[in-house]
Amino acid sequence: MKNLVNALVAGLVIASGSSSCSVPFSPTVSGESNGHEFVDLELPSGRIWATYNLGAAKPEENGAHYAWGETSPKSSFDWENYQLGNGSDSKTKVTKYCVNDRKGEVDNKKVLEPTDDAATAAWGGDWRIPTLADWNELEDACEWHCVRNYNGTGLDVKIGTSKKNGNSILFPFAGYYTGGKLIEGEGFYWTSTLYEENSLQAYSARVLTGNINTNNNFRKLGNSIRAVR
């Protein structure tokens, strides 16, 4: 019954898409692990997704931003202060997670280890950053809608509704950092998967008004993180 109510309310909010909607929407909460809420979208893998970003307290909050492979948030994101690299923009070499000898010290590591996983470091247990495959599965398993002025907050968000059980998940357009500048208007979420064509980059999920897609971004950039278990 709870899932049905959530699905009906989601439909009302999405249909209105403005501050005129009178019925507030809340994404589904299926349970809690290590003190953090999750939603079960009945994914083929059995993966469970957190309901809010790392550094946030509720789904619509942006939370913190992280460079790829760093476990602490910061306010400025450059190669000069990237913990798994050394050098400047034109001469940067990475010191871990490298498959190209021209890009750094080759170790052939392609997925973040727990020691470099911000979700594991912050939340413990079996929480971790999603892989590229996890994000692709989520994208395919849900119907996606952009909601303007979410619940009258002035925020734009993306809501996914499971095709299997009607449960829902929300992603705020939290933007990303380059240097000390926050670029707003979309959501950028790290995966834990290295981009093998260029070890200076890793895959991220780009949450847009129209769709969600995965692409490669420089590891130094400050993206959001949504944990899975």
C-alpha cells in the first residue's frame, strides 16, 4: 500500500511540475543500514540505493562534493590538491588507479578500493560508491522524470520510479566543482569505475533534465556521491 501511495503522489507532483502542486512528494524509504536510509527498487542485481547523497541529511539536499578516490570533501578541486596525483594541469601523473604508463604509475587497478571509497569511509558497513554497471542498471530499471520547484523548495530534482515495484528515488541537481567554482544546473555523481582510455579520468553519472547518462570526467573534479549496498 505504501508503494502504491508513493507512486500516486509521484504522479501528481510530476504532472504539476511547479509550485502549484498541493500534494508533497517524498521518495520511498525501505529501511535503514548503519544509520542511513535506503530504498529497494527491486533491481536485478539486488543492489540497494541510499535515499540521499553523502554529506546530506535528506534526499533533496545537495550534500558534499568529492574528487574521485578521495574520502574527504573540500571546497576547491584542482590537480595541485588532488591526493592521488602530482603535478599541474599539463603535467599531472596519477599515483594510483592507472592503466596507462604515460598517465602515471601503472597498477592496473580499475575500481576504487574500500580505503579510497568515500561512502565506505563515511558510512561504514557494506556501503560503497556505485560502479558504472550499478548506475547503468539503475537508469534502465526506472522511469525518470524531472521535477521543477520540488515541493515548493525552488529546487529542481530527478525522480526515478522502479518499473518493478513502484518505489522511488530522488537525485538533486547538485552540480559539480571545478577549482573553487560550483557549476550548477545538473547532477554529477561519481561511479567507482576508472575510465581505462585515460587514467586521469573516471566514469560519472550525469543527471540531466531529460535523461541520465554515464560519461568520463577528470578525477580532480568535485562530484556528488550516492552510496549503494
